[in-house]
Amino acid sequence: MSGARSKITPRQLLARVRDVMAGAGAGQDRLNRVVSLIAGGMGAEVCSVYIRRAGDVLELFATEGLKQAAVHQTRLRVGEGLVGVIAARTRPLALSDAQHHPAFVFRPETGEEIYHSLMGVPILRGGRVLGVLVVQNRTRRRYVAEEVEIAQTIAMVLAEMVAGGELIGGEELIPTDGIAVAPLQITAARFHRGMGMGLAVLARPHVQVTRLVAEDLEEEHARLRLAVTDMHGALDALLKDETLADGSEHRGILESYRMIAEDAGWLGRIGEAIDGGLTAEAAVMKVQNDIRARLSQVSDRYLRERVHDLDDLAQRLIKHLVGEDEMNPSVPLPEDVVLIARNLGPAELLEFDRSRLRAVVLEEGSPMAHVAIIARALDIPMVGQAKGVLGRVEEGDPLIVDGDHGSVLVRPGQNVRQSYRDSIAERDRQKASYAAVRDLPAQTCDGVRVEVHINAGLRIDIPQIVETGADGVGLYRTEIPFMVRHDFPDVETQAALYGEILEQAGDKPVIFRTIDVGGDKVLPYWDSSAGDNPAMGWRAIRICLDRPFILRHQLRALILATAGRDLRMMFPMIAEIAEYDAARRMLDMELDRMRKQGKPMPKSVCVGAMLEVPALVFQLPGMLKRVDFLSVGSNDLVQFLFASDRGNSRLADRYDPISPAVLRVLSEIVAQCDAAGVPVSLCGEMAGNPLDAMALVGLGFRRLSMAPSSVGRVKAMIRSLTLSPLAAYMARISDSPDHSVRDKLRTFALDHGVMI
């Protein structure tokens, strides 16, 4: 560490902080001693701790170096000032000249004007920001990576103190309405359609880590190795379950989940955290906190939601480390169970008695997490993001879970229960109709064929081509392996992965999208600011053209993986023809390089571009002369058209993708592609909604790519549709001045017997 006052090693500092935290005295007194200890140990003139209070306010709780009168008086909103930015982004910040940073906010009561440099880290627990730890120096000090790492480790120790309620009351962290005594309805997000009725069974809480600082590093490494071996054995035993038939979708997910548990990158980062002075279980928790905080900031929902698998694996590994039995308690279960949990992993769900499980409710979770994929495979209704459900439902409460409309009814009356029984019977009839068309082509009643593909990003997604009856993979996101590793994957590693994807897909086509990182998709081994507007920032093809080795290595891997096969790939976020030309030149260079080396070559090469930036619409004549196909990325295109951040809850429902403005743009794209003879597809959330997909087919799209869970519904819609009257109707309503034509299209569907 740098700094004149730094006289102790990181491990010594961590041990001293631990001793103070474990000592006698009130929480505030111990926190005061800790900030003084950190300032001295890190060679800083200032050390401050801000704690997050109710209302997303960060309050200065303790300081060494700033004016003591500011303690409990200085407050910043999350996002305000440098401290607020650290909390909002959940990432460290190190500045040698903090006062000239655009986010700097001067608070005269603190006396911090004499301090120029600043380094701060979020205080994280379970992925949630509990506060911020900050050190400052008078000089323009450049904090090194080791110092940031030390601060992060200390912040994790502080998180246990904050979460324990010693500084602020626990009532600030729980729902205000408590447990209701009258029937109530909890709103949730739809993870898997369907309805279930039963009695509430609360999942076991996660294991709490109490021993944080290691005494013997070699012993901790040995404990980790033993726990990993035990965890692998338990997962292997679960795979031997006779109900997990070979080739089933949920077995494939569990096998890939088992492979994640062996990932050398994940385990390597845990080992590095042990080397920093943590116990094995604390190291697991620290690495998972880092991953969870980073991925929760990503706007791409698919990437963000992969964190739940790692959450579950981390908890499993911790349970093996602390010696807790990871199987469910041997208590009698009701005949009809509604499982309530904060989050679940795929293996955790499979351990429950599925003959009794009627539905699952998650307080957090996501519809694209692997536990949700398994719930869909087993046809278990599931909802998530049910805020406060763990504080509002008692063990044994009668519940109805409505996965069709995203709600949980607590203690419903007899009349309500009967109404839902009738709805369950109707849903069973619809399910039978989807299953009947799985192996049939998506063809309209008047004979027009529409290709239905899936979006994917991991090996475990590929078996769903067969499970859903899809035509192939219309979008394979290649960036996920880059984001879960602790270093950049080399060409051989990438090529092996892409080869496995193609092997699993068999004769079904797979379109690889080149890496789309940057902006808010931050790689753990690459320090890059998200910027104020990450979706429109330095990301995707812009990074690859500025750092060509990234793209060239990936192209080389794709060529190696597709030797003797068809190479289908596309470049993301192309805003102008020159960007596509530059990327295509790199591909041609790599193809020529491989050819000269005598390497086996792809059987064919098909290259396209993603149309996500509206500017490209005005360059289509030139672009269509260059590409083999075009893929419309509806999520980004719609948000750019309306200048509306799709991650902003205030704007989420303000603009409708089925609006005249969007329909006219999409109609123009289809018309130009058809005239040029260039295939055009659309991937995004529009494609997976039956009503939106109906509009797209009416506009002329004949290739749609969507989440696997949407394939059955969209295929059933297409097979119930007669295209000619729809196309004529779309031509009439696309020029209307309405905010949306959704209601008109829904009426059309009902009038014409279209299954939406």
C-alpha cells in the first residue's frame, strides 16, 4: 500500500478491524474506533462510513478526519455526490482529483475541501447496498488495486454490523404493512403461467456467515477444496434421480448447473479472496456479493438474471463449509404446497417433492433464471418479485398463485377458490392445444410459413430448441462467458464453447451475435465506466472497433468452431455502414489468415447486422447491398425511437411497441429488405408476445426470435391466424394518430378467432 501512515499489512488491518467489531461497547463506539483504525492502517487522513437509511438516504455515521459535528447531520441521496454515485452503481471509485469530478458535491459542514483524493467502496450484503466506506487524502494520491481490494474486504465485515441492527433499527428494512389479518393480494411478476392453490411452506433462510477473518490460510484453502468436492457429490446424487430422464430439459439445466459449479474462474476468485485474509465461507460470500452487484446493474435482463444460479451455488457451498445439512428438513409437507422463498436455485427446486408442489412464489428472482426455466419444464406455476411476501405470509396460510396475471391471493374465501378452480381447468385445455402444435410448423391458415427461433446465451438454453419445437437459435448472446470469468477467455476456450453449442443444436441453425459488452455490462477484469447513458455509450461494436483484438480473437474462435459447418453471425449496434464494413474486413482478414495456415474452414459464411440504432434505417439501401441478412433488435430500437429508457420504471409503460410510429418504421424496414431480397428477422420482447407477434407477421416479418417460453404461445397464434385480412387491416391502422393500436388488434384477434 502507498501512503506515509501505512505501517501494517492488509491481513493485520483486517484482523484489527475484526477484533474491534467483536469487542465490547455500543455499535456506534465500535464504528468510531474502526474508522480511526482504517485511516491509520491505509495511510489516509480521512476515513468515513455512510449508512443507508430509509428513503435511499446515505447518512454520515462515523468519520476520522472530517468535522465531528457533521456526523448524523450530513446526508446524501443515493446517486448524489461521489458517495451517492458509489452506492447507485454498487462499484468502487478511486479518484486522485475528486473535487473536479462532475459528480462531486461540496458539503461545507464536513470540512473536506482540503482533501483532494478519494477512494470509496459500497458496503454490500446479499447484493444490497447498506452504505459506503470512504477514505480521503490531502495529496493527489493514486489508489492502487490492492487498496481497493482491502477496502472492499473491510466493507464486507462492516456489512454484518449494519445488517445486525446495531446502528439502525431493523424496522427500516422491512415492509411497513406487516402481516395482514384480512385477505390480501400481493402483486408479482409472471415467471411461468398457470395457477396453483395450496398451503404456504417457507423455504429455509440462507446461512449466515459469522466467521470472516482467517487464522490459517492453508487450512481455509483445504476447507474450500473439501466443500467443493462434497457439493459436487451432492449434485451428482441429485442427477441420479430417476425422474430426471436423459435428454429432459430440466436434466440438461442441472447438468450445466453442475458444470458452473466446477468453473475454474469462479473458484479461482474465491481462492484469491482467501489469500486476502478471509475464511473460506466469507470468501464465497465476498465473490458472490461482487458478482451480484455487478450483474444487477446490467440492462440486458438475460445477463442480469444469470446471477441467481451463482447465488444458489454460493449458498450451497457455504452450507457445506459450515456443516449445515443442505437437504430440506424432514417435516411433514401438506398435500398441496405453495413454496415461498426469497430466491431459489434450480437444484433447490428439484429437491422438493414435486408431487405436492403446486406453485412457487419468490420475493426476488427473475423470469429468465434457470429455476424459472425448470419451473416451466415441470409446468409449476411461478411468480417472482413479490415484494414483502416473506413478511406478509405465515407458514400454513392458504394461498392462490395466479401466474397468468402475476398475483398471490392470501387467505382467499370459498367463492374465490371455486372461481380459480374453474380457471385452472380452462388453462389445462389451453396447455393441451400448445402441446399439440409443438412438432408442427408455424404456418398460418392460408399457408404462410413463419420461422420461430429462440434467443439463448448459455449451453443449457440449447436443448430448448427441441423442447419447444423451435426452428433454431435466432440470437446467441456470446458475452456471458466473458462476464462470469475473472480473466479474458482465450481463443481456444471460446472455440470449444461455440463448438459445443453447435453440437447440441445439431442441424438447427445458430446465429452468433458478437460480444456486446461495455456501458453497464462491465467485465470484472476490465475497468470501464458505464457513463451517464450506458445504453447509448461505449459498448458493443464500438468497443470492438476501438479494441480490435477482442473482436479478432472472437472471430478466430468462431471460425475454428464452425470448421466444416455453416458460420452464421451478426454484429450488434451498427449505427453506420462504415462500422459494418470495418467489422467485416476483420472477419475477412481472419478467414484469409486461417486459409493460409491450412486450417479447416467453415462450409459457408453468412454475416448480418443488428438494426438497433434508428440512424441505420436511413442507410438501408447501402447496407442491404452488403449484408446476408438483417436482424431487428426491437428492445433497443424502440427505446431509442422514443428516447425512453426501458430500465426506468416511470417510463416502462409510457410508450407501446405496438404504436403507429413503431409500426411504420418496422414496415419500412420489411419493405426495403423484401425489395432487396435480404432476409429480415426480429429478436426481442415484441416477438415473444402473441399479440405483438401477430402485428409483426401482419407487417411482413417471417422470422421471429424469442424467449423459449414464448414459442408455444406464438406458434399457436400463428397457426390460428389467416394472414390476408390481417395484412389489409394493418395497412389501415398503421397511419392512425393513436397512442397505441393494441386494443384494435386485440379486438381483431377476438373477432377472427386468433389465439392470443
